[in-house]
Amino acid sequence: DAKTTQPNSMESNEEEPVHLPCNHSTISGTDYIHWYRQLPSQGPEYVIHGLTSNVNNRMASLAIAEDRKSSTLILHRATLRDAAVYYCILRDARYNNNDMRFGAGTRLTVKP
Amino acid sequence: EPEVTQTPSHQVTQMGQEVILRCVPISNHLYFYWYRQILGQKVEFLVSFYNNEISEKSEIFDDQFSVERPDGSNFTLKIRSTKLEDSAMYFCASTKGWIATNEKLFFGSGTQLSVL
């Protein structure tokens, strides 16, 4: 699977939007972009995923650049509960490996 | 919402002892996983399991580790002879289908293993 690069940490203010970037310049046409997050003292949880088009769900939006070399996870209104480590992971749909490997992620701090 | 449950939440063992970590995946899920996270480090994939067989394993998952689905609901990770470096949070996860089809992973809250 292609590599992703994320900032180590970001800060935001409560009730403001947060844009978490992810660079994946070597992405292939069959790589899906997955986002998970890990709240303190919990296991990771799924946030969103997409291939080419922007995606929205109740938790977040995923904006994918036209060349697909980067993407942004958008939390529309950060709450204190959104403080977590956010992981951007590429998963090639061609490969038959049944695994999902996590990188270091971005630690998001939300200030009241 | 259905969830993956793990027991115990914290386990303390002596170096060299065998330990079994237990998980109950979501009931209609067919694929099961173990991950670990050493304090302050990233979440590391250990193994995936389907139809009573290991489907994928990482370089961490050596002969000291084994997995089993002993009955219709539990999924276990056994460490035969624990080492100090096995101290970590161990997460169980499950999916309905194969990850390559973009199934969502559902994780449990983890078992903190402390090897003394």
C-alpha cells in the first residue's frame, strides 16, 4: 500500500471547523483513502473512506484533491470529544491481504 | 450499536507465563483481527483470521503467538511465554467481510497487558 504523510499534531478551537491534511503522492488508481481515529484510552474507530469523490457522513467530510495526491478530513464543528489521533490510511482494493496498517497519525487537540 | 468486547480490561502476568486474551467479536462478523499498541507508539497489526485459519500475519506474530476461535462467539490471542516487551494494549477487531472490499473495522476497547 502507498505511503501517507500527516502532520504529527494539530490544534483547534471548540466549535470551529478542523481540516486534517493527508498527503499521498504515490497513490494508485485503486487505493481507497480511509480515515480512522483513536480517542484516548480506546480502540480506533472508523470515520470515513473514499476513492475519488468527496464523501460526507454524520461524523465528517472527506475532501479528495482532483489529482488524488492529497485529501483532507473535515470536522465541521470540533467538540472536546473530537480530541483524538486521526489516521489516514491507503488501502489498495486490488490486493488480497486482509489487513489494515496504521501509521503515526495526527494528534488533534481541541481547546475550549 | 453492536460492539466488540474484550476481557479482561487489564491483565498482569509474570515474564515467561502464558496469557490468553479474550474477545467477543460482533455477532454477524466473519473476520477477526488482533492489533497491539505499545505505550506511546502506533497501532500495529498482528494477525487476521477467517474460517478458522490465519489469513494474514505480521512479522510481530511469531511462534509465541497463536489465535483461536474456540466456540461460536469467542476469539482468543495466546502468548505462550510472555516477555517484558509484550507489555502493550491489545485490541481485537472484526469485520463483516474482507477488508479489501472496504469493510469497516470495529475495534474493542482493548486489554492492557503488563508483563512483570
